[in-house]
Amino acid sequence: MTNDVISVIANLALALSFIFGLIFGIVQVRAAARDRRERLTLETLREFQTREFIELLHYISFHDLPSSREGMMALPSDERTLLIQFGQEMESLGILVAERLINIDLVDKTLGSFVITSWEKYKAMFLDIREKQPDPFLGEYFQWLAEQLDERMRMSPREPFYKTRKSTVHWK
């Protein structure tokens, strides 16, 4: 064999090694991203099932919310804390969806229209605080998430799972 043939074989081996390494790296990065997304999805689902989160949902569902910062400040400390905590939970959820760390389908299937109705309850107060504080970013991801879900529900409402899926379990 001549040096030219050996050089061509060596260069070909290097190129193939590089291509194989690149493909392997891409596959590993995609698998890691999928694993991260699955972990965040499971953590989010667990968070929705905590007693603390259920208490927040209950509070927001059955109480009238103030329409201004002054109204919020007039609430008892424990109610003000619930109000702020729920707003932060929804803001965090909106960030996770906006950054595509969790899928909006998960929020639609678990909380759905509750995000929209809770934003409507918060809206006047947040807009007042945005203007008077001023804090133009207050609740921006909460608002965005509610608007996204509202648009999805109006433009292409999903069918309930029990109507769209046939049982895959065969009973004896």
C-alpha cells in the first residue's frame, strides 16, 4: 500500500468517526431533553395534587378577589399570602409553558379553563398594580398562559378523553 492510500483510509476513518460521534451526541442531547421534559411534567402533575395547591384552588374559586392593590393590602395577611402564592404558581406555570419546558396540553388537560377564569379574577388587580407600582411585568406569563388557553379552547376545543379513546384493556 502506498502512503496515499493509507492517508485516504485514515482520513475516511476520521470522517466516519466524527460523523458517528456527532450523530451519537445529537441522539444523547435529544434523549436528555426528553428526560428533562418528562421529569418536569411529572413534577408539575405532582404539584397539582398537593393539599397546598388544592387549598389555593379552593380559595381562588370561592372568594371574590380585590380589584386593586389597596384592596389586596386590606385583606388579612393569610388571605393576601394565598393570593400572592397562587399568582406566583400561575406565573411559574406560564414560564414553564412559554419556555417549552412543559407542554400546554398538560395545562389544558389538568387545569384548563380554571387558568382562564382565575386570570379574569386577578386581571383588574394586576392591571391596577402594573400601572400604580409601576410593574409592567407583573403576571405577564399568567396572562399569556390564560390567553393562550382561551384561544385554544375557542379555536379548537378538545374532545374529552373518554369520548375519543377506546378501551385498550380487554376484560375477561
